[in-house]
Amino acid sequence: MRTLKFIVIAMLLWAMPLQAKILTVVLNDAVVLQGNLLGVTEEKLVLAVEQKARNILRSQIKEIFDTESKAKLEYEQLLKTGAATSAQPDRTMGQDQPAPVKPPAFPQAGKKEQHFVMYVQGTLMNSYNRGKLDQWFAERTGIPNNAVDAGATTFFKAGLELDFELDAGVEIGTGLDMIFPASHSLWGSYLFYGGRQEVVLDPQIISVNMPVRFSLGDETGLWLKLVPSMLMGWVSGYYTSPWYDLEFTPSPGFGFGIAGGLDLMFGENFGVNVDMGLRILEVDLAYVDENSATGFSQPLLSDGELVTVDLGGLYMVAGFMFRF
């Protein structure tokens, strides 16, 4: 636009002498007549006409610059007041152009939420399969039906969880929890004349969870959840008898679990829950043995098979939770 403007001005400047001469020729007769009437020489009148023509052209050029400066100030004012989208005249084409159209503003997608959860639960029901532990203790006592079934299977569980929103009312997370068993969780005892044989084991289980939660409606505050888990567990405890004692030491084993349950939220941050699940987990039973090259040994059944403890079973827990 500026280039075209300067071209026009240059052409006007170049044409100034020519236009002055044309005016002189056209007005020649008038000049001579006016000179005769006023008594002024023809040369002076011609010079006056040329000067007048130049003044007219200079005023035209000044008007172009003034119009451009005024338009620039108006445009800057519109930008300051937020009205820059109004139609601006396209002076290079000699006609107004429509206002530029802004692209439509699309709303940004909603930010996915994250929630940090802490929970504590206690058992309503729990069982351990025990596995070969019953057979081993029966062989030690010499009574086939003397199983290890008199223990306190209660435990408390505490855990942490981080949930990520996948969609409205759907969350997936990752978490970790650990059980704290009651003393004598697995306990077998045999009293006889002259002594007692007793085995006491306390299992410990750590669970890495991958919960999936589904909202049953904001108005209800209920969430349905499915929780697959990877498990690591071990047992510790002792065996005592009139003849020898054994001190059992942790020997970790690995398994998996699956649970389902309901969370009931009272507001945004507090709720109660109930879960029911299944564990599949078997661990070795190892004791301290100073005569062993490794420092540990494992009890054997009468057929030479190693003794393991099956910590699998069904359980049901309930508790409360804090969600942030």
C-alpha cells in the first residue's frame, strides 16, 4: 500500500511541470487578454499560472499524507478500545473491505481429575487355606486330625491409592496396602502328659492394587469397584516341643488376588467401604538352622516333600476412607 502511494505521489511530482505548461497553453488567450486589460506582461502572468498549478498539486499531496495519518490514528484508537475487528477501508483498492472474521473459539476440554485416597479396614470374615501346614503338624503330634485351625484370622489393613479420571464417572488407579494380623493368626496346639507341642504363625501380606471404579450416580454417592492385585507374603513364628524348637523366618512368596466392593461417599472427602475378595498365595516355611550352609532350612513331610503354607482364602473387610 505504501509503495503504491509513493508511486502516485512521484507521478504527481513528475507531472507538475507538464500540467503547468498545459494550463499555460490552455489559458494563453486568457492570459494575453488579462495582460492587455491589466497592463501586466505575458511572461509574468505565465509564471504566476505555473506557480499556482504547483501550489495546487502540493496541496493535493499534503491532503494524501494528512488522510493517511488520520486513518492510522483512527486504526490505533480502534485497537486500543478492542474494536479492531470493525471494517477498515482498503485505500489501495479505493473501496472498503469486510472486517476480518475471527476463527470460532472452541471450549477447552475439561481437565481430568486425580484423587489421593487413604483407607483403613478391618475383617468381617477371613480364612487361610493353610496347605501342607496341617499335615506337617499332624505328623509332629502323631494325631492325623490335629489341624492348625484354632488361630485368630482377624487382621487390619491400611492403604494408599491414587485414582485418575478416565471419563465422567469412571476412574482407574494404583495403590498399595498392607495387612496387620492379629497375634496367633495360625495356631495349632497339642497338650499331652509331660508337655505341649505348639505352632504359631503370623502371616504378612503386601498388596499392589490396580482399582477400577464406576460411579453409580452423583446423587447416591455410591461407587462400584473392581480391584485386581499382585501379592507378596510371608510368615513368621515358631514351633515348640519338649524335644526341639524352631524359629520360623520370613521366606517371601508371590501370588495375586481379586476383590470387588462398594464405596459410599459422604461429601467430597469422607466415605465408608466394604470389599470382598479372594487371595491366591503360597509361601515357604523356613526356620533358622545353624548347621545349614545358608543358615536356613525348610521342614519336610514324612514323604520328603517341603512344607509350604497356603495363605490363600476368602475375606471380607469394611472400613472408612479419606479422599482428596
